[in-house]
Amino acid sequence: MNKGDLITAVAKKADISQRQAREIIDYTFETIKKHTKKTDGVQLAGFGSFGVSKRKARMGRNPQTGESIKIKASKNVRFKAGKAFKEAL
């Protein structure tokens, strides 16, 4: 399923236009991104939680040349599925 399929499914289930469904989904994604970045994360009961994990700077190796390289510290998004979501699978 891609975003277009999701919009169609939500519009059909909620009996709203696809334009309204697109706006709702876009706003939902924007809100999750904004609050994941600003706070400790977003927790959606029964679905899961979004958060930020931090990786320290480290040494790596270029696989083509074997040369050692420094990899910068970075932030990554993490998602942890909730219990109800896991059980549904």
C-alpha cells in the first residue's frame, strides 16, 4: 500500500472526499514529524511509538578501498510497534 492507496481507503471508510482524506493524512504525518523532532516522541496507543535515536560518531571502512573513514554522529527515526499491532500480525 502506498500513500495514494491509503488516501483512497480512508476516504471510502470515512465517507469523505479524497481531497479531505489527503489533507487529514498530510496533517497527521506533519504533526508526527514535528512532535517527534521537538519532544521525546509520539505514542499512539494500540499502534506504536515514534522517537529519535542518536548514533555516536564512529570509525568505519570504505568497502571499495578498505580505507578507514570517520562517520559523523547522526539522529535516526525509530518506530516501535505497540502490543496490539504486533498481535494483529
